[in-house]
Amino acid sequence: MSKAGGGRGCGSSVPQRAPWSLVAATAAFCLVSATSVWTAGAAPMSREERQKLGNQVLEMFDHAYGNYMEHAYPADELMPLTCRGRVRGQEPSRGDVDDALGKFSLTLIDSLDTLVVLNKTKEFEDAVRKVLRDVNLDNDVVVSVFETNIRVLGGLLGGHSLAIMLKEKGEYMQWYNDELLQMAKQLGYKLLPAFNTTSGLPYPRINLKFGVRKPEARTGTETDTCTACAGTLILEFAALSRFTGATIFEEYARKALDFLWEKRQRSSNLVGVTINIHTGDWVRKDSGVGAGIDSYYEYLLKAYVLLGDDSFLERFNTHYDAIMRYISQPPLLLDVHIHKPMLNARTWMDALLAFFPGLQVLKGDIRPAIETHEMLYQVIKKHNFLPEAFTTDFRVHWAQHPLRPEFAESTYFLYKATGDPYYLEVGKTLIENLNKYARVPCGFAAMKDVRTGSHEDRMDSFFLAEMFKYLYLLFADKEDIIFDIEDYIFTTEAHLLPLWLSTTNQSISKKNTTSEYTELDDSNFDWSCPNTQILFPNDPLYAQSIREPLKNVVDKSCPRGIIRVEESFRSGAKPPLRARDFMATNPEHLEILKKMGVSLIHLKDGRVQLVQHAIQAASSIDAEDGLRFMQEMIELSSQQQKEQQLPPRAVQIVSHPFFGRVVLTAGPAQFGLDLSKHKETRGFVASSKPYNGCSELTNPEAVMGKIALIQRGQCMFAEKARHIQNAGAIGGIVIDDNEGSSSDTAPLFQMAGDGKDTDDIKIPMLFLFSKEGSIILDAIREYEEVEVLLSDKAKDRDPEMENEDQPSSENDSLNQSAEQITSSSQEVDLVDQKSPEESSLNSQPESLSPADTDKAASVSPSEQISNPMENHEITSLDGECTDLDNQLQEQSETEEDSNPNVSWGKKVQPIDSILADWNEDIEAFEMMEKDEL
């Protein structure tokens, strides 16, 4: 598209109903118009250093893409630890994660337009030829409609967009005749049967060959889908309609969006996470900006930019106002209930919300974008990567990190909006962490546990589609890119769609239904493409002043967050006391508890017990506050118990050719040397004889001074440990005898003792599942001398040793080793028998010693709460602010309703009604405790 109206830049705000051409061109131009604003606040990065970092991104992409093409293609994804492709049905199922795999060379299609952005035009032309020659879209496989749309349909359309651009330039792709577009159209028609519902919301899964309802399709019985799954279709489907002239695709995507809008909760203007595709009932009524909803909001705003339909902007702004009213508690973004938006539904945040600061940049709301981005960056600096979920006091909730690109995306958008070199330094940190902790000989491996640095045999296609694209664009100058990136809009998978589609095949009705049933605040629209002089009022330190208060928020021993006082409290009334802020030594807090009918009892063992009697509260309002406070305490206590369990440990291969780049997730033992309290144990490994370690070793000279490998089964773990310790081993690794088991699919557990005194066991003992153990066994067969590090967390690699390594030999040797993994477990004597004690102790995900079990039970909310209709009682740990483990701080500050018609100070509600409502919320909390992203 030629930038019609683009010459205006962002010098003035876009009117509420501006012509599409002005909106599209201006919104895109907004991202670059402010790059010259910042001249201070962070040391500027020289062009030479930016070029060096850009070249480093190119090398990293080559490493990932090259290994995929060498070891995995035509499989959907690369398994970087075992150097082979992941083929659906040939690897252990990972549940819903595998729904992205359709035997259609997913990574190659997802990477097409990345190749052009990174100036790899010859490789792009070769890749397009491979897609046209090898990819089959008619496979008998059930796939996710959502993932297939954003990755495959989006990848084909992004590839087509840049193919016709290159052809127009006259050097490359002269043979191209819309072949990718024809494949996209074929795929689009294959996805259409999913929309055959009364609501217009698509089924979550579809069979590429047989559709939905046929018996051989193995799908079509689902009743629920996530909001993002149904609401993240409009960009790809509308682009397909605009490219081809077939309007049916855009019509179906619009119908799904219209239905979601109709079903929003009218009083809060929020949507839930999961919806019934037939009835429209909300199945999960919690609402946030992370997993399950994220890209629904993104596509409303971007559909306005791409299609020029102002109804999408009106819907987005209505939702955005609700998000900032209820969910945003800067710098936190916390899920709430859609019907009771003042009630937090989570005590943690998920990593997918990291996209939101970037969306706020497009919206023009820079301040909260800077705040949330900085909070996320502090979490990354603490854990090296953004954990899949983390608590409101920034501890790990879910420890995985599948190399998600959302934070890099927001970093890019913030830099383009501000020009602040600080964000270049953030990008540099991301590059360093990826190379230091995730890079392996055959690509980049997802983090199994950010606390230990252990790896997962996984490199998702979005890593190549998004991460390298955003990082390269972050450091590139305009002349470094062979086309004008501002002529395109990014999809949620970072695929590029041209803005000129806005004027092509506009046959879709644009009836504005939004304003028929909602009253909008016109002032909210002034910021769709803001004047940069308003955003940055001649103060080059503006962004720095916003970030500075957040610098230490993650590292404080007792983080309080940033409390946002709502307008409803500006009259002088104070918000209710929240569980995360409670301190048992604070007299003011004790007075508030008394007013709420909550009694505090100091137990002899140093703990604090809380009991609530609603009838003793000063008023029904105070009783309601007390019930909320107790419920928060229940949530915090329950969460704390889960986090008291021992974290996983790491087995890191440090010898040639690995040099610490392969880290395996290991389970700890309840006996022996505690690696979290003592320095790591390093040594060469050797197999014990007998391999099960259930009798005195016959090869003590082989394990003397080494780390012994033992097979699980036939006797107790502690017995194995004693036998290898007596033989002179300095540590032990127990390898699961269940062939094919993996930490990817099975929960870790602690190796329990034998019921006797285990103080005599002084060496560290770790447990590996079969798949991880096979990696070590194959390494022994290939290299004989294999040295490992047993620790609580992976250690930095040895740069001197690593420099001696040759990349080509690494790839070849590790690939040869990987090819033997499937047969490795057949070369040992597998035994199924286990002692009754071992089976019972270790069949659970986590096994606690009797002492640990007693301690956990003593703070169990279920045993401490009496009849909920009469009073609430809970035992918490000491409230002193000296140790994070002794302070309940996971519940974030609950945002109060700013609606002037609702005030805690005036609301009167019968106590029976209050109790009934809270029983309902307790059930909701229990249900959400079982939910996973």
C-alpha cells in the first residue's frame, strides 16, 4: 500500500471515526515516528554495536533454522536435544500441545516471512519451493483450528505477501504465480466446517481430511473453546478473503467475533476464558489478558487497523477500559471474575500476558506499558527467562519456559514508540540469555525449569516465526530491511499482512452494531494514535522515571507491589485489608481484623491462627470484607503448601562436546546430600554392577570416585544409595526402568527413604526418567568419558572448553548419539518389579516424609475451617516480614470498583446473601485450582 495520509505521521490524534486509510497508515507510522525523541535516559548504542547484535541474531536464526532443516525437515518441529524431528504419533503425546502439529512441515511454513525480514531472500525462494513440493494439507490428523490458523494459514499468507513484494521488485520469485495463496485458500476451506455451529463459534479442533462431524474425524463432540481460540481468526480469514475475493472467510470470522461481543458480561464489559460453543454460556468466568483471552483483544485493535471498521475499535476500547479498571493493577495484571470484577481470580500471572505492553503501545497508553514491561524484565533478570507462570511476589508458579517471544515483541514496540536505548539493552540481555542457557548443539531447547536450567526436548515453530523477527527488527535500521516494514501489520504469530488489503474486495457489511447497546466514553478514542509530543512532554527521562520505582520490586523480601487507589476511595475511605498485606505485628491490622470479626490466636509453635465469626463484625460490610480476607488467606495458605515441596534438581553434562549445554531435569531425594544447601557434585559417570544396585557392587573399582548410574526397581532407593556409597561413589543417578518415561509427560517426585534412619547416606542422589537417562547412556556409548554436574541449578558453561569445540562435529556426534536413544533402553535389563514400599511412596507426583506430611497438614485450610455458614478459621505462618516463605503475599491488591454508583462504604447486603455469594466463589476458586493454561 502506498502510505495515503501517512505524511501526517502522528502529529495529531486520529478522530474517532477516521477514514480507514488515515487510520491504517497513521497507526503503523506511529511505531517509528517517535524514535528520535529520546536522546538521554540511557547511553545510546552505537550503530556498530547494533549491527553486531543484529548479525548475532542472524547467526542464531541460522543455527535454529539450519538444524531444523538438517535434522527434522519435513517433520513439523525439531527436537533439539535428540537432534530429530517431532512427528505426530511417533513421540509420546503432550496433550493439547500436539494439536499444533499436522504433518505439514509446520516450522518451515511458520518461518517463511522471517526469512525475508532477515534478508535471506534466496533461502526464502528455496523454502517456498519446498513448501509447494512437499507439504500436504490433506492429512488424516486432528489439529487445533486456532493454531493452524495463526501458524499455517498465517504463515502461507505472510509468505505470499512477501513473495509478491519480491516479485514486484524484479529480482527474486519471478516464477511465482500465487501458489502459496492457493494453498492458503485450500486450507481455509478445510477449516470452514469447524464453524458449523449455531453460535458461529468454531469447534476447537478439526480433522484436516475428514472435517468435524464424520465418524472418522474423531472430533466434533467438543462443547467448549477458549475466547482467544474463537476470537483470533479475523486477520487471517479477512486477508484470505481480500486476497482471493472469496468473502465467506471474513464473514465466518466476523460472525464469531460478533457472538463473543454479544456474550460479554454487560456490567463489567469483560469476557471469560472458556465459552460453550453451542449455548454461549461462560464455562470459565475468570478474565485477564493472558492465556485463553490474549489475542482476542489484540485482534480487535488490529482488525480496526487492517480493515478500517471502526466497530472493532469501539469494542476494543470498551474492553480496554474494563481491563484498566479491573485487571490492571500496575505493574501487575491480575485475573478477576467477570461478574465480580473486584475479586481476583488468581494469585499468579502467566507468561502470555507479556504481549500486552506491546498492544498498549499500539493503543497509545505508554505509561502502563512501560510499568508492566519493566516488572516483567525484573522477573527475567531474576530467573533468566520469564517462567510460564509466576506469583504476585515474583516467585515461580510454573517453571517452564518454551522460548516464548511475547516479551521480545513488547520490547520491540516500546523501542519503536520511544526510541529509548534502554530497550536495546533489554534485547541484548534476551540474546545473551538465549545463547547462554537455551542454546544446544542442535538448535535452542525450551527450558524445562528456569530454576535449575534444565531443558525440554522442544523448539516450537513460533520461536523462529517471532523471536528472531522481533529481535532483528529491534536492532535493524530502515536500510537494513529490503522492504518497508511499516506497510504491513503483524499478526499474533508475527506474520506480515499488507495494509493495502484495506481497500481490496470490501464487500463485507460494516454495520456498526457496537453502539446499539453500549454507551462509550468518546475520550477513550483520542489515544488510538496519539500525538508523540503529548506522550513524551519534552522530557527525555520520562520512561526512566516510570521504570525507576520498579527496579527493585522483584528483589524486595516483602514486595508490596504498587497499590492503585480507586476513585471510589478518594473521598477518604480506605480499601479493605488484603491478605497479602497482612502483618500479625501491625497493631492497625489487628484492629481492622477485629472490626471484620476476625480473631487472631498465637499458637505455641510460633504460628498464627485466624478465626472469623461473621456475627461479631461491626457491620455487614465489615463482615463481607472479613469473608473476603479469609478466602484470600485460604488461597494463599493452599498455594504456600504446594510451594513447600522440594524443587527439581539438574543433571548437567559438562564434558566434550556438550560443555554444559545439555541440562536434564532430575527429581531430588529425601535423603543424602542436599544440593540446595551444599555445593554441586561433579564427576564422571559409571554404570554399577549389578545395574539395579540392590546388592553389593561387583565393580567397585569402576565407580570409585565417580557418579554411579543405577536402574530403578527391585529394592528401595536408600538401599541402592548405601551400596554405591560403600563402593566409593561420590553420587548416584537412578534411571527409571519404565521405558519411554520422560519428565515432559510424567510429574517429578522425591525419592523417599526406607522408613529407617538415613543419616548414614552422605552422597547426593538424583532421579532421571528413562528418556533423560538415555541421553547420558548414549553419551557414554559415544564418548566413553562423560562428566556431569549434579546441582540444584545449572551452572554457567566453561567458555575456554567450549571454544575448543567444533560446531560441525557437535551436530554430527550428537545426532549419532540421538539416533541410538530409541534402542538404548533395550540394551539394559529392564525390570518391572518394585518393592511395595517403593511403589507406594513413589507413585505420587510428590512424596513427603512423615514429618513433612504432618507440617503440611497443620496448615491445611480444609482441616482448619469450621462450618462456613458460621465462622471461618485458618492457620497461617508467622507474619514477620523476614522470609518470603513465612509471609503470605501471593494475593495481589484487589482493585476496587471505580463505578460511582457502587461504593463499599454505602453498599448494604444481608449477611445470608453475602455468605451464599462467597460459597459460590469458594467453589469457583476450587474449580480454577484444577485449571491449567
